[in-house]
Amino acid sequence: MICTLTPINLYNPSEYTTLQHQRHICGWDYSDESLLAWREKQDADLKTFFWIIVPSKNGDEPVRAGHISLDAYASPPDPGLAQADHSVLTIQSFFILPEYRAGGVGRQAMQLVEAMAVKDPRCQTVTVNALSKEYLENEEKREFLKSMNAVPQFAAVLWYERLGYVRWKTEPRYPYQLPDGGEGMYEADFLRKRLR
């Protein structure tokens, strides 16, 4: 399936509402606080945010099948993931609606965003981070994910590796809350692709 990228305008109420709906489906970063913080990052030239657009099945209006961003900041901050000078950009806020997750839409969206990064003469490296593949390869960690009802549908890290990204570190990144109220951090794998 062919897709294109169109800039997201978070000042447009319809686009804001659509993004918030998609973020609810995604499961995080759907609060007004999160979306308004992203809008501020857009205004500061730190977040370039796009709709992933696919043709409709019946020939009507194109469909906003998801969203993706190419950012010059990371939250929480990590200079290896992103730099405000655009020398290192990170792909974040990447989501595709479940009904559009087949047919190469994600791969094509990644290729389009990477092509944008290549056009930025300041950008040397593109990065991503995702739940560590250790949670799928290590039985004890996999059982922990099952106990948290958090087993992903697929290993994003393995997908990123097939796209040419190379892991350079693993560390705690994503917060979680235990049923007893305790807190912890899921580990993430950090991957990068050098452009120049």
C-alpha cells in the first residue's frame, strides 16, 4: 500500500482530535498536556510531525492511517538519541492504526522520514528506541510482560534491525506501575542508522 506524509497541524481542532484519538488507541501520550507539549516542540523546530496518509479503499478522502515524527529532542533527554542542532534526529511518536499495519505502510513511512533526514545537511544519524528484545528472548522477562499484560504484538527492535538500524545500548526507559502500586522502568533498546 502506498502512503504519503502530510504535516500535522495541532492548531487545527479536527487534526488535534484525530491525533488524540489515535494516541488513545496507541495507549500513551494522549493527554492534552502531552499534545500541547508536542505543539510547543513543533513551534520550536524540534518536532516535525506527520500524518501517514493512505488511499481510502472506496476512493473517497484519503485516510490518516497513523502518524510519525522526526525530532531533534528526546523525552527524557538523551544526547545519543537526539540533538537540538539536528545532527542526531530521532523517530518518535510512530503509530499506525491496526487495520493498516500490513502491506508495508510502516516501512514506507520510515523510508519517507529517513529521506527527509538525509535532506537536512546537519543530520548525521537517525535513531529509534523500542522495548528491548530481551523481553521476548528471555523467558523470565517475557513472563514479566505477561504478568503486566504488556506483551507486544511484534518485536519492534527486530523490525528496526531489518531496516538497517544497529543497537548501541539498552537501558531503562519506559515507566510502568505494578498492580501493588510500585513503579519500575521497562528496558529499551536504542538503535541508530548513520546517514553520513
